[in-house]
Amino acid sequence: MDSNTTKNRPVFLRQARRADIAALEQLLNRCYRETAGWTNEADLVGGIRTTADELAGVIDHPTHYLFVYPKTTTGARDDAETGELLGCIAVDIKTDDNAATCAYIGMFAVHPELQGCGVGNEILQAAETFATRHLADNGQPSRLTMSILSHRPELLAYYQRRGYQLNGNKMPFPDDGNNGEPKRQDLELLELEKVVSA
């Protein structure tokens, strides 16, 4: 990819389709498990980040919204797509233990050559706006949550600058082979939360 011709173009999202699965699998596994870019987890987790079957389940799920930023021939929204994806993000509408709805944000990835250019900020903002509008019907402030790996202070700082805070919930990284293999025994998933007024 020629990043110079991709930077400074408008970021736009559409909902993922099954035809995107191969490109999504490639993007997510590259961004999370390879060493390119600053957001990868390659030093902490080995193996793959996701599979085609998992992505199909997310795309087909009625309360899970997966959005993609497709590359087009000229960078404009309405031009022909090349088949490559420059970013993605998921919003999962959930009901917590207190019967309150919240939105879990995950599968957030930006092509390594576009990291640090503001693309991620725009994708995250779009997902937050979608989630807040989707949750607005309950008349309460919207609660957005996400999980990040421990031992990633730079990633924690990124989200804290955007209003997310640790809420004290954490769990050991699942060592079930479905999300990769942890490279250290003390690896945990830390939950972050942001409350947004409707």
C-alpha cells in the first residue's frame, strides 16, 4: 500500500459482510500478532487473533455490529473497493448482570501503515457515536466498555486520553487456544469503561 496516497483522506465505515471475512482475518491477525505498527501484541501473545468462523459468527450475530474501513481506488467513499481493508471495529450490544445495556467495543484495528495518522481516532469516534445512539433509547447515560491486555501501558494511556478508565474488572488471559497463546503467565485482560451522556 502506498500510505502517502491513503493518508489525509476521509475515513468512512460500512457494516462488514461475509465477503469481507478473508480481508478481516488478514487485517486483524497482522495488526495483533505481527510486529508491524505500535498496537500489536506480538511480544505478549502468539498464534492467531481470529478465525474465519469467528468472524462469520460476529457478522451474523443480530446485536454485534462489525464495521470496516475499505480501501477504494481513489480513497473516495463511492469509488470501487479494492478488496483491502484499512481498519475495522466492532460494537457488541450487551445486557449486564443488572439488566442494563452497554456496548462492548472490540476487534479494533488500523492498518500498520496508517497508525499514528488519526485514522484510529476517527474509527473509534464513529463506533462510540453509533453505540451511544443505539443505547440512547433507555434514557440513561451510555456505558461503553472494552478490554485490553495488561503490560500495555502505551495502549492504556491511548484509551485514557479518550475518556476510558480502568473499572477494576479483570480476568486471566484465556489459555484455551481460541485467541492465541499467552507468552507470559501473568497476562490479564483489563476492562476499561467510558460513560457517555445521551
